[in-house]
Amino acid sequence: MRFEDFTVFLAALAFVWPFLGAVGVCLAPTERSRDVALWMAGLGCALAVAVFVFPATGGVSADWEDDPVQRAGRVMLALGLWVTVLEHGIFRERLLRSVPHVSTALAGLGCVASQAAIGLGILFLALAWGVFVFMRPAGQALAGWQIGRTAAVGLFLALAGLTLPPHGLTAGLVLACGLVVMTGLPPFCTPARGGHGALLLVPFCGAALLLAMRLRGYGGSGFEMALVAAGLVSVWTTACLPGTARTAENRASAFRGFPIALALMAVGVGADVAALLLLCGWCLAGGSRAGRGWAARALACFPPGAPFVGCLLMLSVLVDWSWALALLAVAGVLLGIARAWPDASARTVFGTGEQAMGFRDVWPDDRAGRLAFVALAGMGFLVPLAMMLGAF
């Protein structure tokens, strides 16, 4: 077998592997399902890293329109799956075990579809599967509807934008609105809360961000300006969260979208590597982990770590775009950091009653948190190093 054929086989296996993981965890006995899921997710991470190092180029892979940022983005999605599986316990329902694996698999396929419309259609399949699984238990129909409603509106808006002539102002605005709604960016929409919605929404929003990089050429300048404006409004909305909204759910929900807002701004100004680092924060510290102290500080771009480095890269490019917008973004990020700083009087983490304990608040005490923390710090160091070596 030639090396080119091997890389194509490796790429195909990386796309298929999460589906195999979903089948494996559904067929495994309940007591062993989490162990099987961990092994399958870990091997999926290894495959994603191998595809990044040895990309499939030429031949049958020529139409994938692949690039290093997209490959690295799929590594982030695979890491997010591993952390999600490690964080959650044993699911008694078989179909529920499959949701993170299927969502990650379809998100990866959507990012490499030959046309953006096909990629959005694949994401719609991921959404439909997740909503079906969540709505099956008695009394969960409303929760399933809340999860699917916002994302479906964003999908249809994005598809509508693709039907308009390219590079036009209207097409760019409609596409940007669709992606903003798909990512659940506050204050433009209310993301689904509670339950197991993060199992579906973490890879779904990550894939929407990766698709935004591909849609930039279609949407034109209107698309870019709309993404920057929406991200800036969302950053300031989070930074100026009213002091009365001190419940854990409200504050965690706000900071859950903080890196996505900055990442959309990075896509708008063409800083794809910065968006990649912020996506790393979303996949590893977002979702259901956003309410924890270490995760909230990572999402608020505390140093060190991938979101912090990504924020610096985004701001360095934004300065060339507009000094005024760069100053507004810096002020919003600093206010967000101040909002995420532990309350010196109460010494609680986001009003949850959890005592801030110095080192433990930085170094998580659970395995999933430690893996995420190490990966965030590692990505914050490795990606700029890869930029200097010409990998991007």
C-alpha cells in the first residue's frame, strides 16, 4: 500500500471511528459502557492527531478542500468528546450513550463536505438525532424542543443565506445571523440549559464555527463585519452581566459563550488560528463544565492556556482591522476577566457556594478537569509553535 493510500485510509477511519464508538457503547453492557466509550474516544483522538500530522492530499481527497486549521479543529472536537465521556458517569439508556459520539462524527463530516449546504445538512442530521434521543423519555418533550429550536432556526437561516447571490451584503448578513443563532450566542438567542444538552451542543457549535471559516469567502465583507459586530456585542453582554444575576446557571451560561463570541470575531477578521485556540477552550472547558472555577477562568481568557493565547492573536489582527474595535474588545475582555475573578468577600465560585481554595481552584480535582486543563495549556503552547514552524 502506498503512503498516499494509507493517509486516505487513515482519514476515512478517523471519520468512521466515532460511529463505531457509538455502536460499541450501545452494545456494551451497562456497567462497562463508560470504559468502552473512553477507549473508543481515546483512540478517536489518536486518529485525529495522526490525520493532522499525516494529511490525505491529492487523489480521491482532492475535493475535501481540507486545510491544517480544519484538521486541527477536528482534533479539538475529538478531545472534547474524550473529556465529555470522561466527565459523565454511566448512562443507563443505550441511545443516550451514542449522542456525543454520533454528534462528533457528524460534526467532523460536516466540516469536510464538498459544499457548505451539504455540511449544514449533515449538522441537521446530528441535531435531529440528538433531539430524538432526548425527547424519547416520558416528560422530556419540552427539553428536546428547547434544544432543537434555536439550532434549527440557525440552520435554516444559514441555508437561506446560501441561496442568495454570493458576496452580497444580504447574503453575508443572513449567513452570519444563522451561524450566530446556531452557536447560541448571547444575547441573540438563549442556548439550551440543563440536562444532557451539552452532549449534543458542544460538537454542534464547534462544527458551526469551523463552517464559518469556509463560508467567509461566500458571504464577503458583510459576513465578516456581522460576525465581528455580533461577537463584540456578546462579549460586552457577558462582561456587563447584571450584578443581580448571580445564580450559578446564569453566570455559567453567560461564560459558556464567551470563547465562541471571540472566535466568531477571529473568523470575521481572518484570524483562523486564533479561532482554533478559542474553539479549544469551548470544546474542553465549555458545555456542562462552564460553571466550575477553573473552566470559567479558562473561558474568560485567564492566562495561560489556549483561550488566552487565542485572544491575544485575535486582538493583534483586530488592531490592523480597526483600532476602535480593538480597544472595545480589550475593554470587554478585561471586564469579563474581572467578572470571573473570585469574589474576595464571599470567596465563592459563581454563587454556587463552592469555596475558592487557591491551588485546587486552578488545578481541578477530577480526571476530566485535569485532562482538559493540561490539553488547554498544551494547545496554547503547541499551536503558536506550529505557526512558527509553518504548520498553518
